[in-house]
Amino acid sequence: MLTQALVERPQASLGELAALAGVGRTTLHRLYPTREAVLRAVALDALAHLRAVDEEVGLAAAFAPGTPPAVSWQTLERWIERLVPLGPRLMFLVRASELDSDAELTRASAAQDATLLGALERAQAQGFLSPRPPAAWLMASLHALIYVCWEQVAAGTVAPRDAAGLVFRTWLGGVGEKANG
């Protein structure tokens, strides 16, 4: 609930966050004495959810030598499917610039990214993805598509069951007629 409250009102005070989250102000202050403590807790929770998805789908093994390409692509698509509902958490992590100087969160975020980055680098090395764009660009564009897809699901313009496939096909094949022809 705090994540959604912070997504809706990123600059909200502790009192406003308590009201938006449906908890008492005293309770929130007891658990999180400062606004920064709330932000940090929500960021750590978001990273834990992302890490759990990585582990659940076996992202670390995607495109590993000996893994059939079809299995790796299915793993990546399942990963996307599990991330779309985490849109509010992703949105919070993208927007929480107040936490950019937090060394622990920076390390945790980099470790989180390393799993996907490694899979994408292996896919490039094996010729499954173009070697031209840096893997970090591929990762950032995939994250952006997941974020936009979540927004579209939340707005009702994309059906939840179509979300992962839409992200996967757009990211992998592009949107131009030439890319899809």
C-alpha cells in the first residue's frame, strides 16, 4: 500500500502517506521514523520482489551454454509476464531519485540488474540478439517497455493476459513494418 501511495503522491509527507496507505499516522511513524526510512523500505521491498521473480523463473540460467534457445526465450517471456504486475514497484524505483545516493540500494539495484544483463550478454555472444546495441541499452529498453505496458494495463488499454507477449514481441521485433516483415 505504501508503494502505491508513493506512486500516486511521490512528494507526500509521512502523514499523507499514512492516510493514502490506510494506516494510522502514529503506526507509520513508529515503523518508519522519517520519510527517507519509508522510501528506503519500499525500495528494498521492490528489489526483493524483483529478485524473487528472477529466481522463480531461473533468469540467471537464461542463454547459458547448453540451454536450448527456446527455453531461454520462454524464460525471458515468463520473466516479463511476472514483472508487468510489479509496475508500481518498478515505477517507484525509477522515480525515487532521493535514494540515488544510498550506497546499499545502489549496490542492491546493480546486483539485481546484473542477472538480466548477464543473460542479455550471453544472448548477444551466442548471436540470438544483435551485438551492436550495448546490453545495458537492451536492458534499459526492456525495462521501459515493461513499465509502459504496466501503465497501459492499469489504464485498461492492454489486457493483462496480452501484456507479456506484447512487451516481448515489441522488444524483440520492433514496431516498424520492415522489422516485422
